[in-house]
Amino acid sequence: MTTAQEAQREAVKHPLDDLLRTERIPHIWCPGCGIGTAFSSCLMGMKESGIDLDNTVMVSGIGCSGRGAGYVKLDSYHTTHGRAIPFATGMKLANTDLNVVVFSGDGDLFAIGGNHFIHAARRNVDLTVVCVNNFNYGMTGGQVAATTPHLAKTTTTPLGNPDSPFNLPLLAYACGASYVARWTTLHARDLTSAIIEALANPGFSFVEVLAPCPINYGRRNKEKPLDTLRLFQEKSIIKNNAHPTELDVDWERGVVLGTFVNNPRPCSTDMYDKVCRLEEKPPKKSAA
Amino acid sequence: MTGDVACAEGALAAGCLFFGGYPITPATEVAERMSHRLPEIGGTYIQMEDEIAAMASIVGASCAGAKSMTSTSGPGFSLMMENLGLAVITETPCVVVNVQRAGPSTGLPTQGAQGDMMQARWGSHGDYEIIAMAPASAQEIFYQTIDAFNLAEKYRTPVLIMTDEVIGHMSERVVIPDAKEIKTIERVKAKGRKDRYRPYAAGALGVPPMANAGDGYKVHVTGLTHDEMGYPAMTVEAQAVMMERLMGKIQNNRDDIIRYEEFMTEDADYIIVTYGVSARTGRAAVEEARAQGIKVGMLRLITVWPFAEEKIRDLASKVKGMVTVEINLGQVHLEVERCVAGRVPVKLVGHPGGTLISPDTVIHTIKQEFGV
């Protein structure tokens, strides 16, 4: 190879190539989809955080975001629908040296996997959970989700969603997550910083990433790809430490982004070692 | 000790270091024992939020390198089927104990049965092979649990211990040998150049050497149909190649995996085919029938899956009739019928569950059905 070719090759090399299974590219995500940006920020955060990447694993569930684990050049586990968190919990508890990142979607983590999320947060299992929230089930063609805004149209709510969506940061906060943040794919640098903070928190960290799904969600709700990003720009309000009850996704009123909880407390394995392992306890005082 | 406790002790003897539990009668005592013992030896017990999570957690723990187990009964076993399939397709060693109770649904929570035998074989979706064992005493469940871990590690597969409420709750004398007398098998680990490792390329016995998370091999593990690299491969050809090896690693090693015990079969005119707690009925029936001058023998299946087809066919060619004794309304019996293939009459001595089958019922059936 000539020097010129090498230089050209170097010029097109993506800064995250060393963290990607480049032979698996192109990825399956649609044009205009936000998952790639969320994924890229997540990898950038992992890289910049300085954690030992040889001891870092990514676990995903099922769905569009669930394909994340398939593209990262780390030990990566693409599990069953909704079960990324309990699978990751087993991994972390079996080998506490591992840094475990769960990268998955809103349907996977909060509908079918909702029970697992609330319990992992309650226990403060040392996981970093990144949820790409694109407001619908994209992989199956755009059905209503637990995050679909009220009255939004999907293939299974053709006249509009009769239900209300979850406020995910509020849920995470209420369940005991020790780090909670929300950004959009338009806020890639803030998102990367949030991932770095989440990885540094020795406990259950939750980062919600609002992302456009132009093909399945946008198309049915009169949102062109740029319209969604414009919404993210014009209707978002950055307010760190906002109270989690103010965090409903309501684009009319504006959607609050930022870091809402950063309150480290002992994680589940620390508490297990302290409470359940007898040798850690001081000897009992003699009755005499 | 009880069978449930002996099972937990067997797991510890086998090197189990992770248990993902969820309470359910009559399996709770397995989880309780593990919760007391694991932290003493550097292992971890966690009580998960449901049996779906319990099963997912043990698959994850095993991928991180720990020998792992869970225990349950019918309703929980149903919930575990999803991630049992994940363990099958990702070839993750683990052990699942089902202390069976009468079903369907909530059924008789405190009373034994053997009604989940076909669920053990076919409960998760798609085609697959599985190893399932059936202990007949507290002592045997101790050794069988060690054996289950060894088979799981050797063949990179989930192994099921299909016991029942009676064995689980009955107290019997259990001898626990010195650690040095216990043979344990560890998974074959990946070795060599990391850039040349193919995570799902067949090794010895058709089983791929395994890299755990953190070993530096940067594996990708998926529940999707995958190629030798572990990468999703959505083609008819990839499915065929993957399935052939997944099925083959069990089917081609049947002689190493299948375990059974014969009791007075050499000169028998009639054979009782049974397993688990019903083998105690079977043994008593053989002894009583012999006392009455009827030559009855017993084939006790120690591994129910894969099925001891060759042995059943062999016995069918030598006897006048066979009976299957099991506490369900005909599950393993269907397999016995299939293998006997009409060579001799085969009758079921079954029961809908909640109690053991009496040896008298077995003898009565043999007399009545075979005109002895």
C-alpha cells in the first residue's frame, strides 16, 4: 500500500472503529434513525471514561436498539426480549470486576422488561442502563409502546393512543436509581458526558435518550426527520436537578433534559458483602 | 437431610457459585440452603423478581464464568422456558432443578407429581435437544446434581433435574464424601490467538471451547441464529448448520450422556419402565411380583432426556409386555410406546398427581393386562 493510500484510509477511519465490529457494518438502522447517534455517544463515553474495556460488556435485549450489542467490539450479549437487565445482573454478580452496560430500547426495558428494571434500580445493581426511547416498537413496524405520547398514531392505535406514557426518569428515581439523566440524540456531547458520569457511578445508572424514528413513528405523526430534531432543539429545556415529577414528555409544554439524580449509595454487591457474608461481621459480644 | 437440601449440597460440591432464586413450593428449600451456604464460600445468592429473571440471571452468571443454578416447580418452570431456550442456543452451561408438583397451573402446590416431563423435553420453542435427569432418593439427588453440572459444562448445555415434591421434602440419610472423591468437570476454555477464535466452531464432541466475559476474546453471543463467529446469520443455510451441530452434540454423544439402571431384567417376562420417585414404586412392585412367582424387572431411567431408545427397543425384543409407571397421565409412556413400536403390549400405570402410585396397582395392571 502506498503512503497516499494509507493516509486516505487513515482519513476515513472513524474514531470509534476500534470499538466497532466493522465487518458487521452496514448496520440495520433506518435512514434518519437516532439509535446510531445514541450508540456512538455511548461508545464515546465508554472510551473517554477510561474504564478497562477488556473488562467491559454490553448487554442488549430485543428490538432495534437491542442490536447495539451486535456492533460493539467488546464482550457483547444479545439476549431475550426484556431480559437484558436480569441477564446483566447475573453477569455483574458473578464477576464484579466487569463493567456492565445495558443498551436497549423503551419497549424492551419498560414494557416487557419493566419488572426487571424496577428491581435492579431498587437493589442499586452496579449497571449502566442506556435506554433509547423512540416512542414506539420500531423493529416490528411501529406499534404503540409504554412511551408513546397520548393521542399519537401507531399501527395499533390508528386513531390515536388512548393511554398515557411513562415518565421514565421519574420511574427510575422512584425505584432507587442512583444516577438518572435524559438527553436527546441532538445533544450528543451532553449525552456522552452523561454516559461517563453514569459509568463512574458505582450503582444503578439510568440514561434515557430521546431518539427519532422517522420511518415508523414520525411518518404516522406528521414528523419528518428534521421536524423531530427541530422539536428536540426548540422544545427542550435543560434543567439539571429538575424534580422528576416535572419530566413528562410533553412537547407542547417542553421536555426537560439534564441530570436529575446523581446520588451514589452502596451498590447491591457492597451491601451483600456487608450483610450476608459472615466473616465481614464483628464477633458477637460474650454474654458474660 | 431432605432431597432439596441434598440437591443444594450437591451443587456446592460441583462448584456452583451463583444461584438466582425465586420462592416456590416445593422447591423453596433448595434456594434457602443456597442462600445460607453460598456467601460462606465466596459465591452469590440473589433472589430475583420472578422466575424469568432467575433463569436469565443464571445464564448471565454462567457467561461471566460462574457455575450457576436455579430451582423451581411447575409454574416457575413455565416462566423459565424462554431463557432456557437462550441457554440452549447460546450454549451456556447451567442447571435447572424442577421439584415437580401436580398441575396444570397452580394445581396442587404441596403434593408431588411427574407431570412436567414433556415440558422438560419440549417446553421452550423450536427444536432442541436437552439433558434431563430424575433422582430417586436424597442421596441420589446429591450425586446427580454434581453429574448435572458436569454434563452441563462438558456439553455446554442447560441440564434439568426433574425431581418431585416427595424426593424434595423427604428426609433420608445422605453421605457427603470428601471433596477429593468428587469428580468435577470444567468447561473447555477458549485458548490461542484471540483474533482467530471462532466462538461457535465445533471442538471435541462437537462442543465449542467457551470464552467467558472478561477473558479478552470479545465474543458476541446472541439468541439469533448465528454463524461460527457468533454473528447473526439470517439464512436458511446458517439455520441448518447451527441446528445440526446443536442437536448433534447431544445426539452423537448419547452413549456418554444416557444413564439408566436395570433391576432384575435378565430373566424378566415383564418390564416396568419408570424414573424418579416412581422407581421406588417400581422396585417394590418387582420384589412383590417375584414373590408371587411373576418374573418382573425394572428399567429405571436416570436420564430421561435424551431418551434411552436403544435400551427400550432391546428389552422389547426379549419380554412379553411392558408398563410405564409415572405420576402423570402418560408422557414418557408415549416415548416407550414409540420405541416398542407394537412389538409387545405396553400399558400405562399413571396417576394425575398428588400421591405416589402403589406397587399393588402396578402388579394388578400386569396381571390384568397381560393375563398373568
